[in-house]
Amino acid sequence: MQIPTEKPEITVKNYLSVGPGEYPCGNNLYLIVTPSGGRRWAFRYQRNGIVKKMGFGSAKAAGLKPSEAKDKAIDALRLLAKGTDPRDQREEDRRHEQGSRLFGEFAEEWRQTYETGLKHKAARNKLKRIIQVTCQPLHKLQLDQIETEHVTAVLRKVWHQREISRDARQRIKKILDAAIALDLRPKHNPADWDSRLKPIMPKQRKRGTIRGSHKAMPYHDLPAFMEKLNADPDQSARALEVTIFTLARTNEVQNMRWPQLDLQSGLWDVGTPDTKNGRPKRTPLPRQALAYLREAYESRVSDEFVFPGRSLRQSISNMTMLKHLKQITGDERLTVHGFRTTFRTWAQEETNFEERSSSIAYITSPAMMLKRHISAARR
């Protein structure tokens, strides 16, 4: 029976000559020698039930001497006795030596990269405002200095605005996640919702009974509004009419182009660039909208946009329809997008289709809704 030989004790004289293997040197320090001749010092320890390894550097002639490696191991054991992970402490020391970056400059660089994936100008503008205005109190702080109290101080100022506070919280978290990935701050994220913010932030008020965040016009008021709108000769009034008749999103009508329209069949191929989810969309044109579009085509001033702006190479502004809506109604709270809610509410209350708005859109139209209520009003 072959008796295993004990590994030699590592000393200043022999640590450069021992063969391949792992040699314990006391204080959780090991000399690791690879078959190719590589030599390095490693510190092994256990943290929260998990065995970890921390490298101390080369053990070759130009690297650490055994006494220097043992001093590092003793320092690491002292940190463990205090409840500190030595690897985390080393990363923090490196950040301080290198100098952590300021949140403001790092967030601006992150924004310029992130916004390349945003399709709409409005989304890019919202992101820019969050970074430059909402997060302004964080700009002069170093990334590794930001803690949960700094994040909550920013959020409390906009907490009464549900969507803005949510977007700001999500963007701050993404920025700090990027900083963690680049080793610019500790691994915990002070903007994490479940573990950091939710337990201490006040509960936000629930939205009102009106569906969604867009204020909608009651459908009983729509016939009278459409009569006033029809009397307005402005192009933006016609754009608003087409939006209501087709249930399209503001951006889709704003960028409506003549090549997308089949005025013979009464179909509108919206295409992917202007849709919310980037998928192709085909919309049937109601009789009222189709009649206007055929007339407008004969007198068009642009071969591209149905509703051109001051420069024929651009579409109308996304605020022109909203401006007309507020001028006619005098209600500053109404939104153009809210007409989609107006139609769905009518369909749920006046038809047998209550669950899916997509099903409603296939079997009826806003034109039918207007026809019924105008007839009822005249009776």
C-alpha cells in the first residue's frame, strides 16, 4: 500500500521550486502551481455558506513573496471577522483609487446610447427631461455614493404624478445597473423597487374610474362636439375628425401618407414605423373619413403627408389636434387619445361586446356610434 506523501511546507526558499499542486500556507492562504509552471497566491474563505476564492497575484520571482501574501491573508481574515467580504472591500478600494464618476455625466452618456432604441421623438424627449430635470439633484453625486435616501428624495418631488415617478424610478435603476455592470459602484442597487423603495415609499393613489391615464369625453357629448368640429375649416380639425373616425393613435394620423391609402377600397395600411408595437396595421376607413380624404387628395399640396406642416416635407405638429380639442370644448383635461376610451365605453354600455376592444373594432365603428346618438338627440 502506497502511503501518500505530505506536501512540503512553503517557505521563502522553496516556493519557486515546488511542482504542480495546491499548497496550504496557513491563514486560508494557498500557493497554486499549474502544470505549465504558473504560480499564484489564492485566499479561500466561506461567506454565507458559500466557498469563495480571492486571488492575491503572481507567486513568481517578480510577484508577491510568501511573507507579503501571508500579510494579505491576515488582513482578509480581519475583514471577515468584522462581517465584511474581502472581495467587496477590494472592489470598493479600487473604485476610490480610480475615482468614481459623477451621476450626471454618466447618466447623460447612458441616455445618448439608450435613446437610439426609442422610436418616437416624444419618448426621447421624455427620457431627456427625466435625466436632465427630474434627476438633477443626483448630478453632482458620485455613482458609488448614491444610496436609497438620495433616490427617494428625487422621487418624492414627483410622487403625486404616477407615470412620471414610475418612469423616473425605472430610469434611475437602469442607470445604476449600468454603473454596477462597469464596476463603478457597489453591487446593490438603491433604486430597486421591491427590496429598497417599496417598503419605505408612501402608497400612491389609484387612478380614478376613467379607464387609463387619458381624460376622455363622455360619449353622450360626442355628437354635439362633432358638429362643432365639422364647422371648423382648419386642417387640424380634419385630422382630429379622421383620428376619431378611425380610432387611430395621434402619431399614426399625424404621419398619415398618401401612399398608405387605398381610396378605392377604403383601406389604410399604417405600416410598421408609425405603429406603437412596430407591427403592420391595416385600418378600414369609415365613409365620412373616406369622403374627406378623397376630396383632399384632389387638392393636395403634398405628395407625401396627408396633413402636412408648415414645411411640406414634415407632418403637422402632434399638438395641433390637442389645441383644437381644447379650443372647442374649453376643457383643458381632455386628450385626443381619450377618444379611444370614449368609443370603448360606448361599446361596452351600448352593445353586447364588453371584453375585448379589438372585437368591438371589427363589428362596429365610431361612425355608427355617432349616427345612433345624433338620431336619439333629434328624437
